[in-house]
Amino acid sequence: MDNYIYILLGKESAILDLNKSLQFLAPISKNSTCSKTKKNSYTDTLQAFFYKTTLGVALFDKELRCQMINPAAEKVVGRLCYELIGFSHKDMLANFLSPQTADELSSKFEHTLMTGNSCRLSIKLQRRDLFYIDCEITRILVPDEEVPGILFILTDITAQKQTLQELAKYKVDLETRIEQRTVKLREAHQQIYDILESISDGFFVLNAERRFTYVNQIIASLHSSRNLLGQKIEEVFFGDHRRFFEDCAKAADQHEPVRYEGYWEFGRRWFDMTIYPLADGAVAVYVRDITEQKKLQDELARLDRLNLVGQMAAGISHEIRNPMTTVRGYLQMLSTKTELTQFLPQFQLMIEELDRANQIITEFLSLAKNKSLERSPCQLDDLVRSLLPLLESDARISGQNIAATLIKVPPLLLDQKEIRQLILNLVRNGFDAMAAGGLLTLFTYVENDTVVLAVKDQGTGIPPDIVANIGTPFITTKDNGTGLGLAICFSIAERHNAIIDFETSSNGTTIYIRFASHQPN
């Protein structure tokens, strides 16, 4: 049986003659019978498979010599079939493989022949028309379990390998592109983050539940904990947020930015906010602090009012004073008449009221913007120090206490008479604001290239309805006040290019007058 191989075909077995063409000889099963027609059918089927399959097939006997080879294998080996019959496995492999690969594959033939363990491996060829083949080496058994030979199957896998290589190359290229895009996205994200963290305005993002998912350092600095992520805005910044939430919902529903301006109690600041809709009901909010802008607008409005009052004062004060002087003269003359002695108290009261009205007009005139100044170099701390005896006397009369912390400051060009009037007005306002036994303190110091005069009282603070109109003529909380004291102070400060601001609370008020340390001549 050395020249035969055992083949399984369908549910029956057959023996093939290796010395001749592929031919069906007989079924192998013990009790099987096979008609001649059926044998011919099997033979034809095997012939068709062997010669028409795209798989390269070669049969080797137990001496590992080629007995049969089909056209598909012929293309791989590179020689004609009849030339290869009788070749040893080594000679055949040397035809199309490198010496090293041929030796490796030869050992696989011998190992499979000895052990019966099939093996399979892929080989790369150094050829233009064929690059990769898949080799399968299988030992073929005969019915008596002898080892007649090897079945060597060759499969051209060049297309698959090329496809895999292209896929691998595409994968590498895709991964490279993804990495490059990821780096660019990361850089863009970092740039956006750096911008949001470096701007002087606030920026934060809220999800649909109105919880913080991002805050920049400006927003974080508004809260003591600075850890706002995950918290609801109303739990962090207390106050009435209904308008803000309504605008957030409006932005999300209309998919358009919404502008919102409001005063938030948590920082006692005015904010201009633009709410931008994001996906899934989230919003991004850009916050700009406009407190100083609001103050500037209020200051400009106050200056406009003050300018109008000053123009009125300059225009009508003389016209009012002339008839008042005439009336006062006649009242004095009538008060000397014997027959009118009984009306002397009334005459004196009228004269006092006229004098008071005249004093108001005098103060009113001091609001005039075009009032000339007599400036001279002056040490502000020395000027305050020279007024202390008078101020201490006023403090004793009103039952108050006064103290001063006067730091040496650079000399300023001041109209000393007007600055004295400013200090007296501020101090007397402070005394009026305090209960008996209160302490009023005067300060002079330098801050950020400005010379500061500060007057601090221990009163109850400025009422909220007065704060917005502070410095406006005739606005006062005193029963007998004219409302011109602070208006005159603001006018004097403006003529000296100084700025007045203040801090007020239920524990008292501090007025600051800030003079530029480098003043024009």
C-alpha cells in the first residue's frame, strides 16, 4: 500500500493511486460496496477538485518525493508540474524559497512525517507577482496506519496580506491623525482655559440642574470656599435669583444669548451678564462687574445736576440778595421805631431768617463750577492739624470725641480756605450722624499715588435711599439741614481734581477724599 493514500470523500473513503493519474480505486470501509458508476463519479469529482481548485496541492510519498502537483501549486513553485514529479521536498522548496526559509520548511515536513502533527505557517516571498503564501503540511494515513506521505497545501494570501497591511497602515495613519487632532483639541482647550482664567471678568457654566460645572478664578474668588463645582448657584450665592433663572430658561428655549443686568447681594456689586445656551439645557454665563461703571454714571449724573445748580446759583443769587438786603434794611429801621417796640421780637426773627437765607445763598454760590481758586503748596496733614483745636471745641459742644491719625503726605496745590471748609463740613456731618459719646477719626495717608483724607464716624450709616443721591443739593436727613454741606464738599473736590467716595454700614460711615499726588501747576 506504499503507493496509495487514504482520502475521505463524503461519507465514504477511497484509495488513490499515486503512480498514475488521480484515480478512484475502491471504498475503504469494511462492509461497503461501491458500484463502478459510483467509483467513476468519485474519481471525476476528485480530478475536478485537484486540478481546478485555487489551492496549490502537492502530494509527497514517504520518502518525501513529489508524486503529484496541481496547476495552482505549479504557479507558486514557478516550474511545470512534470518537471517537479520526483523532486524531493528540499529540491522543490529551494525553487521558490530562500535557503533559510527552505531549510525551516523542510524540517517541518520531516517533523510532520515523523510525529503526524500537522503544521501551518505563512511565508513571505521575494517575488514581484507573489509575496505571501500560507503553507499547510499534513501527514496522510493509509488504512494500515503506515505513513505513505505528506499533503502540502499552498494558499496565495498576498491579497489578504496586502489588505491587512493597508488596514494596519490606515490604522496607524488614523491613530496618528486622531492623536494630532487630540493634541490640537487639547491645545485649543488649554488656550480657551488659559483665556478664561486670565480675563478680568467672570465666567461659569451651569448644567440643567443649575449646578456649577466650571468656574474661572474670578467667580471662584467671590466665595470663601472657592470649591463651587457640583453646587447649586442658589446654595452658594444667596439672594433672589428668579430673574436670572428665567433668563437662563429663555436662553435655553430660544437658543439665543440673553443679556441680564442686576445687583447681587452676595458681593454687593452690579453685574452685566450674558447667558449663552449650551446642549442639554446647560448655559454658559459671561459676567462683567459694572459696579464702577454704575458709580461713574451716577457721578456723572450728580455732576450734571451740580453743574445745573451751580449755573442757577451764579445766575439768580445776586438778583435774590438785592431785594433781601432792602427788606433787611427796612426791618432794622422799623425795629427802632418807638411805636413798633411791641413788634421787636418779630422783627428780630425776620432779620435772623433773612440772614439765614443769605447764608444759604452764600453756600449756594460756592457750588459754582467757575469759582476761582487761590492755590498754594500745602501739607494736607498740617492743614488738618491746624484745625484740630476748633474741631475739638465743636466735639465738646456736641458731646462727641475726636481723634486723628495724620501721616506725613506729599505737598499739594490747594485752596486752603476751601479745603478747611470741606473738612469742617465733613466733620460736622459726622458729629450730627453720631449719638452722644461717639468717636470721629481723621486720617491722612498715601495710597496708590494718591493723597487720601478720610473722615470716619460711628453713626448708623447713610440710608439706602440717600446713597444714590449723595452730594446732590438739598438732599438731607437732618430736620433743619439745607442739604448743601456735602454738595459743597463735592464741588470743592471737583475743583481740586479730587474724588470723593465712601463706605457705609450700620456701624458708621467713612468718607474718602483722594487727591492726585502729582497735580498740575
